[in-house]
Amino acid sequence: MFNELTHNIFSCVSFTCCSLFLFACAASGEQEEKDQQATELTLHKLEINYQDFQKIAGWVSNDTLLVHSGDSQLHAFHLFDIFTGEIELIYESDSYILSTEINQGENLVLFQEVSDDISQLHVMELEGGILHSTELPHGGYVTLDWNTIDPGRIFISHYAYDPGEALESIRVQVWDTEQGSLEDIAVPSMYPKWYSSNVYLYVDELKGQNLYIVDSREADSDMLISRDIRDFFLHQDTFIGIVPSDINENHVYLFHEYPFLVGEQVITIPKVSLFDAPVKPFLTQSRRDGDIYGVIAREPVTLEEELGTFALQKLDFEAEDMTEIMPLPYDAPVLLSPNEEYVLFGWRYEYLIDLGNQEMHELVDLPS
């Protein structure tokens, strides 16, 4: 009896020890795999001559960027994997490529191509095939806004010069890619933004600086919704209005979803001004209801007098506060990755900020 009891106890102890050993081995193996994955996720630079580097057009996935390169002979688009360093040519042309927009939801690229003879807009697949094209009456840069709900509708805006009147005016057109039509519409703004498939917003740049909402299906439907908002940021249905403070001339307010009265969450930031007008901070969001980051001044700045100091901030409208991620060398656009782990920074998005370790990396060898 005693021998049997001893045997059972020994068996239980042996089983427990073996189980713990196997668990420890599994845990160790999982940790080694995680460490290996972390080691493998090394950020790479673009292997491209800086003289040929035009810009990074944006994200097409969590780890892939669309790169625009070009010289006096050829312009091209490449797909660049930031972790493997692989670069793939998808489009090449002997014309100049100017404005570019990416529709991540549809895996499409909208770009303007200009030569001595013609100016065109193209909608391209990521494999390089052209789906739609239209000829433009303007050979300079145009401002584009792609309707994310109805990708077949695109705003095209530019300044048009009338030599007879010796005046420059704003010209806005809507390109319907499915119908193949290009329609002029009366909008006193270079930056109308689609809010839904048929509704858009704009700030009147010619008089009043007021915010309007318009239903494109109805004639003369421009409706004034704010006399206070001087500019705005819009991503899908996230709206952030920029409102000068009526209490402190050194502050501006960021109102979250203010015009539609869904909520009135406010963050106060130092005012950046140019000739007394408030300048909209560079903001970015990559998915609906996702994180919002911005390039925010650390103190009030008058741009005609000084450059100022800026930092990348994470905006928390629930708490009506901000969290500083890292200081930035200057004020420039930012673009958040779809997985919210990285931010492109710079006038040509030549830097990549790792939000996890708060480090900034050059994506291309920059001149010293």
C-alpha cells in the first residue's frame, strides 16, 4: 500500500514537472518568435537617388508606400515596402506627374499628368492599369478631393486667369468618372470637401470666411452653418473646425464635430497666424473614429516674423487634452498609417515616425 502511494505521488510530481517544463519551453519559444519578428521588422530606406526623389504620395497598406520619382525625362510610381526595402515599378511616363491622391478603400490612385501638349487626370489601379482619364483645361497644379463614399466623383479646383478681365478666379469642377463628364460648379473655395456621396462643405474664401454645407442634388442649396469656423479638417465623418478664441488672441479652438451638433468637444491650442489670419494645423486620421494626431505649435507663432517650435501631438477630444509624442524640427504635413503605428512627416513625407518608440527615421538619404 505504501509503495503504491509513493508511486502515485512520484507520478504526480513527475507529471507536474514535465508540464511546467513544457510550458516554460513553449513560453520561451513564443518569446523567441516575438523577438525574431521584432528583429525582422527593420525599417528600410528608399534606394533612390535624392535628385530623382519627388515625394512619397502616401500609404497604400500598413507597410507599403506609393513613391513618386522623376527627372527631366521620366516620371514614375513605385510601391515601397518599408520593412523589406523591396521597391516595385508600377507606372512610368515621359510626362510630368503633379497632384496625387490615394483611395485606400478602393486600392486606386488619382493623379495629374502634364506634358507640353496636354494636361490629364487618371485613375489608376495599384498594378499600374489606367481605369479612367479626362483632359483638363489647366496645366498647373490642381487641388483634388476624392469622394470616399462615391469614388466616381472627384472635386478638381484651381485658379483660372481671365486675360480679358486681367483677373484671377477660382474654378471648381466635378469629374464623374463613370459618366465621363466634367462639370463646372460655383464654389467660392479652392478646397471643397465631400462629406457624403452628395453633400460637401466649404469655407467661403471670397467674403465672410463662413462655413457652408451643400447638397449637390439641389440647386442653390448652399446653407450657412457657422460664422465662426475659419477652416476645417475632414476625414470621413470626423469634422474638426478651427475657431479663433474671442477671449485670448493667442489661442484657437479645435471643435470636434461642431457643425453637426453631434458633440462640442474642444481642445485649445496656441495660435499660429499669417497676416492676422489663423493657420490650420496639420492633422491626420487614418480610419473612422480612429486616433487623431496633429502638428501643434508649442507657443503662439506669427509666421511672417518667426518659424516657431512644433511638436507631434495626439489629440484626445474626450478628455479635451493632448499628449505630446515628440518635438518636430519644423511645421509640415503628417500622414498616419492605416494601423496607426507610424506617421509620415515632411513636405515630401521624407520622414517616418515610429509611434511605438517615438523615433523619427529618414526614408531617403537627404543632403547634409
